Amino acid sequence: MTSKTLFVTCGATVPFPKLIECVLMESFAQELLNSGFKKMIVQFGKGYQRSFTALLGRRYSDDPVYPSNDLGYDGKPVHGYMASGQLEIIGIEYSTRIQNVIAEYADLVISHAGTGSILDSLRLGKPLIVCVNDTLMDNHQQQIADKFEAANYLIACLPKENEIVECFHRLQRKRMTPFPQAYNENFRQTLVTLAYGPANLKS
């Protein structure tokens, strides 16, 4: 079985602790292993490195990993293992090359529901699970995720371990619709309206 990599992104600014806690559960790690995943790269957001390292706990390691330049990160990645050392974890605060990281490394992406992150993955043809941050005030992530899911481009869930595991299983069974490289203007306007309101639509 070919070794696969999961890429998890929380976006460049606000950390998403609930999502990180879900993907670092041992039960989810075992699900990944059972499906041939050997690595997980996690972009966890600025200011969250100490918490991320604490979640890894005794699984923390100083072994060398991907060069930071390849990941678009100028700091030292957090590195560790889960599932009795069989699943390698690489954590970074941010990436200046996120599209390259997705294109070069990711066999599956789990993302927050930011429109930019969603489009990055879909345009690159990567299977995508979107996790909606239901703690944000006045956001429209659920509507955006629902719109993409209704078009069969991705599978969406809340940051709960059982939901992420179920979405992971569904994605392996389901045939998704390829995302058009030139999606139409009506679809773009619908997304902008959901995210920001009608006042931000360009005439």
C-alpha cells in the first residue's frame, strides 16, 4: 500500500483548537493508518505552537523532518509520532507556500471552512473534508460549507471526532464531483454573498 499524507489547515490567523484536538486523537490516527496514511502535516495557526506541542505530549520528537523551506515555514516544525510511532506528525504555524504543500504532499485535506482554503484544495483536485468552526461570531462558514457540499465537491462536518471519522469513511466510499477550473461568476457571487453579504458584490 502506498504511503499517504493528510494535510490539515486551520487558516493563517485564528487557531482552531477543536479541529486540532480531533485530528490528534489516537482513534483517528488509527483510522488513518488503516487507510494507508503514514504522515500528517498540520498547519495549526499562529500562537498555537505551545498548545500543539502539549497535545502531542510524550510523542514529541526532535528527529529531522521536511525542510522548513519546502513547507513555507521559517520556524522549526513541531515533530512527533502517534499510533505507537507509526504515524508521523509535522506541525507548523503557517505556510507561505500552502498551495505548493497541498499540491506536492497532500493525498487528503482537512480544512477549516474559509473560502480561500477550500478553493486552494478543490482547484488542486484534492479530496476535501471541511470542518466548520461553530465558535466564530457572525460568520457564515456553515452556509459556505453547505453550498460546496450540495454541489458534491466536498464533505462537511463540525469539529467532533465522531463526525470527522464518519466523513473520512464517507469520502473513501463516495465519488465526488471534480471542481471546475473556471467556476462560473454566479457561483462566485453566491459565495461572496454568503461570506460577506450582498453589499460586497461587485456590479
